[in-house]
Amino acid sequence: MTKPELLVTPKSINHIKDLIKSGADAFVIGEQQFGLRLAGEFTVDEVKEATEIIHAANKKVYVAVNALFHNDRIEALDGYLKEMQNIGVDALIFGDPAVLMAVREHEITIPLHWNPETTATNWFQVNYWAERGAKRAVLARELSLDEVLEIKENAKAEIEVQVHGMTCMFQSKRKLLGNYFLYRGEVMEVENRKENRNMFIHDKERKNKYPIYEDINGTHIFSPNDMCLIDELTELFEAGIDTLKFDGVLQTEEYITTVTNYYRQAIDAYFDQGEEAYDEIKNSLLEKIEEIQPALRPLDTGFIFKETVY
């Protein structure tokens, strides 16, 4: 068996350097004009600088172009893809066929990772996009373990699975926060709202708090808990899942760096020393994450065992 790639979401250039030391294999970067729910904002110049750093460490860089593209953004997308071609990034993460069409029209040779968020739910879809050029499929977070394993068994493309972090459960093109604050007579700039990491929708009946923020793509609402599978990785390892992703959106750099290292330890224990070595440390790794987990973000296993219902 081959070690799965450990994919993470850095917040800055300096953060990338720390994550390399913590054992990350690949990085998702980009800017909100083209990519959805990124942990950090990277301009084209910063993507170039980040790519140089990442490639010098023999790691990979993937650029997100998975935004919801309206007609007025397509022209800018063409130029952006050409910039990424010149920089030499390792993959483009896309969901909209417009990206695929633009890649073909402009003879972009960067590999494609298909990521339609909640709709990658069966292996027929995966193979459909694989036949049209996608090297990898990013599975929906709402799948059970059995569904993930069945897709992997039948897929013609690499399979990426999220194992840690927040799950987006709602996106609207509308500026819901902006409309709310205007209704209350409290005008706030969108940029300020995006930087505010402590805004929640409070469900008193279920005692849940749903993180919410707004950017140029609209309004995003997240699950009340963070997914954590660090002690439940054995079957994903055995199935040969190609990439395990830790999504650090709305988390601090320190948290992302520390948790990345814990997953590095888990992966290396299993593949370098065997399943028993992983079994010996997995509970302690979970306990270490629980110690640094924000109080408002309880851990669970997402939908992997169908425990979570929003």
C-alpha cells in the first residue's frame, strides 16, 4: 500500500513553511474570487511565491477554482488559468464545467481535481468526470464509510476524502449578513465580516452554534461540530484512499500546524511500522486534539458513521 497524501489548507506564506515542517504533502491555496471557503487568501504573486517554496520541498500545490462562476467572471477566469499555467501549479480544483471548457480552449495542461462539494456521491459521477480529464475526485462530506469505500473500489480516478475540519452545510449567493446588519442599521464592510471568526447562528433548541461568514461568493454556514477521524483511519488506509484532507478554514495557524503534525504521525505509524503501531497511538492523538479543540467546536466523525444530523 502507498501512503495517502496529507492535504492541508494554509493561511499564509509563512504558514506554508511551518506546515512543511509538520509533514504536509500538499496544499490548497487561491483567492476567493475563484475559489470557495479558503483558509487563506493568496494573490497571483503569492501563489507564485508559495509554489516555489512548496516545490523546493518536493511537495505539491493545488489552486482552487471551484467558485460558482457567473457570466461576468468567466473572462477573469481565463486570465487566471493562464497565470496558473505559467506558474506551474500541480492541479486545479474545479466543480464548474466552465473551468474544464476554459482549460481546453486555452490548452492548459494542469491536472484537474473535480470537487463539486456536496454532489460527488457515487462512482458513476467520478468516472464520468475522469473520462473528461479529471485526475481526482473530491468526495462529498456527507457520505458514510461504506459509500466511500464502494466509490474507491469502482473509481477510475484518485479519491480524496476529508478527515478533519469544518463542513459547509449552506451557501447562498445573497449577502445574508450584510442584509441583516443593514436591517438593524448597523452597516459593516464585507471584508470585516469575513475576518470575524466568531460569528454564529445560535440554535437554542439543539444547543448548537453554526459558524457563518460572508465574502464575495456570498454567505457560508458551517456545521456546529468539527470532523475528526484521526482514530478511525484504518479502513481508509486499507482501501487505498489517495488523499486525506484537513480543512483548516476558520482555524488558527497554530491549530492547523499542530493537527497536521498529529495526522502525519498517524499516517507514518501505520505505513512505516504497521497497524499495531497506529492502534497504539491513535487514542492519544485524539486526546491531544481534544485538548486544543476550541470550546465552541466539538469533535465528531461527521457522516462517516451517520452520527451527525443537522
